[in-house]
Amino acid sequence: MHTRPNILFIMSDDHAAHAISAYGSKINNTPNIDRLANEGIRLDSTFCTNALCTPSRATILTGQYSHINGVKTLDDEIDSSRPIQSQKLLQASGYKTAIIGKWHLGNNEESNPQGFDYWNVLPGQGDYFDPKFYEMGEEKQYPGYVTDIITEKATDWLDSTDRDDPFCLMVHHKAPHSPWIAAPRHMNLGVEGEFPEPETLMDDYETRSEAVKMTSIRVEDTSARNLKLDPPEGMSKDDKRRWAYQRYITDYTRTIQAIDDSVGTLLAYLDENGLAENTLVIYTSDQGMFLGDHGWHDKRFMYEQSLQMPFLARLPGEIDAGSVSDAMLLNIDFAPTFYDYAGIDCPDEVQGTSGRQILAGTTPDGWRTSMYYRYWMSMLGHRVVPNYGVRNERYKLIHYYGVLPEDTGLHDLKIPAEWELYDLQIDPQEIKNVYGNPTYSAVQSEMLQELDRLQSAASDASRH
């Protein structure tokens, strides 16, 4: 019998922390995900380093920033031959490894999953109903709802796995990514029109940069494909935003409910098969999501709801039940955390640091109190321009550097280089940009220095 813990890593897509009741959600209940918080730890300051699906997934596997692992945008694919990937090192050390669900890092010979004893992944985004999968490279189609299929395939793999060796199973859900289609059993969950509105739903973007004002991720800009209905005629601008928000959140929360069911099924499997005591279970998302915050859907910006990732973990005997931590964990830290639990030396190429001590309730001496972020992509339909920044325990500095890649369709837009500075203690909603305010001149200077320091430490190039 092995002594190293099994690892069950459950990741959803676009699941905002504030749509989990353990994080205080006002719009839904997630009792099975909450169980991980009740029986383990909830991290309140877990952040992504590039709030976009594909880049975040590459960072989670490699422990490296986007510009180092080569996956900066949705158009990039991972080079699966790269040796420094968590599943490869775990497999080499004796773990049985599998990934089931969303890969989203490419579907060709160069980018298909490697380092997994078994893989069964969706092509691209995949479909909610009767989805196609690539099982070890062979195309297959399964009837039913995608979240339930992923869960069933995960338990099937666990049934087939030799218990003499530890396992690392990555269960990667498509949901709740757009177009937010719920399982039939959840189609009537919640009451549209009665979801509480976020404080900043009617944000007018005063004091914010032109980059923020020009974006097309407002909820009323959401496509008819996602909202599934056209707004009633004659609506005012404000009423249309409120209507679109209710449509969005109704379907979004319904889609989450099958994820919560999946977590319940997987935890029950561990209980019933005597695996719960020696399995590290982690629930997270590839990044956050705006849920009407600032009037937006989607992610990409460095604002809190996009930047924050939910992170809940349980390992009986090491992680205290009901514990909470504010220590700053980044997605570059996930891979080295896996290595630590597996007893693997962390390669020098990895830029993150193990968070095992944090999960055990202790913040290591000298642990980071600030983090570096960079979003690289510009998409014509979203109109979110490249930006980077730094966040510490109180302040956030963001730079929209005004240079647009030629191949995005946005190069004709005239975007000035702009800065935003937020005092998160006084202004947690990030509605008052204080960059250039004399009261914050010393803070501004310190944050600029910290940005330069972290950018250099990450081996990234400055654009300011």
C-alpha cells in the first residue's frame, strides 16, 4: 500500500468564487463544493496570472508564466513535448495519471495530452449535449450531458486503477463556460428576475481608463446564442442591462449545479472505496468570472472577480477542517504543490512555489505579499486590450500599454497608454481610480517599483 497521497484535481471553467456558497454567494448554493471547505481549507487569495482559459491551464500544468510556457492567448497551443509538466513528473515518479474532460490546449499530434496513462478530452470547448471526446486520440461520441459524462468517465477510470500505486486524476469540466446550458434536471432551478444585483452592475466607468470604457463584455452585449432570447422591445439601456444580467445569471447558476453534483459523486466515491483519508482533493476554476460586476460577463481584466480563483482543498490528517487562509497562492504554485505532496524535487524551471504549508495552516516565512499579472490577448468581439499589473495586500496597479497586436483586428483602435491604481481597502469594488492622485503619490511610486521587480523576476519584458 502506498503512503503518498492520491491527488484528485477538479477544475471547472469560468466558475467565479462568488458563485460558491462557501465564499458567500448570494446567487446560488453549492453544498457539495462547500463540503470541501467544511472538511478542509478555503483559500481567499488565490489568483491567476493571466485570466484566460487556455493560458491558465498551461500555467497550472507547467508552473510557469504564460510567456515562459509559450501559451499566452487562446490561439496558442501547448508543446506537449515539454518535459516540465506536472503529470509527466508525477507519472515518472510512480503515479497513475489521467485527465478527463476539458483540455483546451490543442488537439493535434504536437499538443495532445502527454504524460497521462489515460486521457479522454473534449475537442476545444466541447458541447454540452452528446459531446464528442478524444479518448487516447480516438474520436468518440457519448449521449447525455457533458458534466455527467465527465463524472462517469472519472469514476470508471478510478474503478480500473490499481490501488497499489497512487493516482493523480484531473477532472476538468466544461461548465460553467458559455453558452451556459444546464442539465435537464436543473432547467427550472432559481427564479429569473429575482437574483440580487451586484453593487457595480450599473457602473458608469467614471475615472476609469479608455480601455475599460471601450470593452464589449457588458452583459447587454452578450450574444443571443448565450442569452437565448432577444430583449423585449422598447427597453431603456439600464433596463436592458438588468434584463441581460438576470438571463445570464439564471443560466449560469443552473449550469453550476451539475458541477456541484459531480463533486458530490466524486467525494462519495472516495468515501465508499476507502480512499478519502489518503486523497488530496482540490476544487478550483481556471480563473474567475464577472457576474454582472462592473456590468460585465467574461474575465480578462485584472479586476478582482476575474483575477480570483476559487481554491478549496481537503486532506484529512494534514489539512484542518474548516480552516481559511488569506495567503496569496497563484496558479504557478499548483504544480510545485503537487510535487511537494508526491515527494518530487521541484525543477528549477518552475516559477511557482509549493503551497503545501499554507494548506496545512502555516504561511511560510518570506511568502509573497504581491503578485504579477499579464493578459496578452486582444479579441475583436471582446475589445479587452493587453494589460499587466501588480497586486499586493492592499493596492492594485494596472497598466494598459496601448500597443495592440497586428493580427487581432483591433490594431486600428487608438488606445492610449493608461494606468489605474486602486486602494482595495477603501475601494474594494474598484470604481475609483486614484492613479495620479497626490494623496497616493508615495503608494504609486512603490507599486511601480514593485511592478518592475516582479516583472524582472518573472523574466518578462516591460512595456512602460
